Amino acid sequence: MRRSYISPRLAVPVWSAFRRRCHRFLAIGYERALPHIKNDPDEETDITGYICQALEKWFRANPRDSFLFFIKEDPPLGGSGRTGKRRLRTDIIMSYAAGSRPEFFFEAKRLHRTKATASRYIGEAGMGCFISGRYAGNCGEAAMIGYVQTDTVEHWQKDIQSKVALRHVELSLQSIDKSASFRDSFPLEWSSSHSRTALTTMTLFHILLDCRK
């Protein structure tokens, strides 16, 4: 079978368009899941399920706008040396079923004043999954989602940014960009870039969703 090929001159804009669509789809899923998020069980896996189910329903209702796109909730990941239930899992992967079949990874963490602080978001099971290469090792970009359950979205944005800057060595931080280019989907989105041993630099986009009751 002949492999599809994208010219280097086109690869960047094609990926940018894919990234933009993934952001838009996440916003659609979140908006349609809000009735459940505001009123039903609110563990991390609950919220992720509401968003994915809402987006899958939207995909079915809008096949023209979502053609060849699909979403995977809590999918097992290969390449870790683990098998069966021991395989690593990220929360959400959005994919496009054509060409090189690109994937965009999302890892979500609750943000709660007492139950889930920013340290969990930043730690090994959060941002660390991408920086270590355990998740999305072959990708140069991925996204963290914060499910804000107490205080304000603005509070958590400042808190996470300050903690990332404070732990810059541990996180192999290269830079922080406080003006990501998805204002139409997530106005407070920002990004951070991290070096990775034997892997390409990872740019993480940071998305905060208001999940307060």
C-alpha cells in the first residue's frame, strides 16, 4: 500500500488546521455536556465521559462538519511495554481517519481547592505524562484540561502558571506563551514548551473548563 505523503511545506498548516478543529470539537462537547457537568456526578472520569458522549452525539448529527474525525475516551496506549489492563491510558484522543491519521492527546485533571490542587495537574500523572514521553511520545503538541470545580477559572490560570514557572527545572520548561491562538474557543488558553530527553520538544496547551456546580 502506498503511504500518504504531506510535503514539508504543507505539514505545518495542515497540522495547525487539525489542531484548531480539535479545539473547536472540545468546545462543542463541553458546551453540550454542561447540563450533566452542572448537575450530575463530578469525578474526573464522569466529566470526561459527559464531554465525549456529547461530542459523539454531535458528530452523528453533523456528519458533514465532522467527516473522518472521531474521538476516543480513555483509550489504552501501545508502546509502553505493558499489556492488557496494565496499559497506559490518556483521557481523550481526537483523530482524523485519513492521510497520516494524526492524533491530538488531551489529559484532564480536576482543580479543586482541597480535593485536587494544581500540584496534581502539574505532577507526574498530569503534565509529567507528556513531558516524560509516556503519553504522545511521537507528537510535538498535546493539551492539558483543567476541570475547575472551586474558585474561578482566572484564579487557577494564575496559580498553574506561577507553579509551572516555579518548577521550571523539574518540568524542563523552555518557555511560556500566555497568548495562545484559540480565543474563539477558550479565551484564557495558554501554552508551555518543554524539552524532552531523546524526543522532540513538547508544547502543551492549557485549557480550563468551568465545571462548578
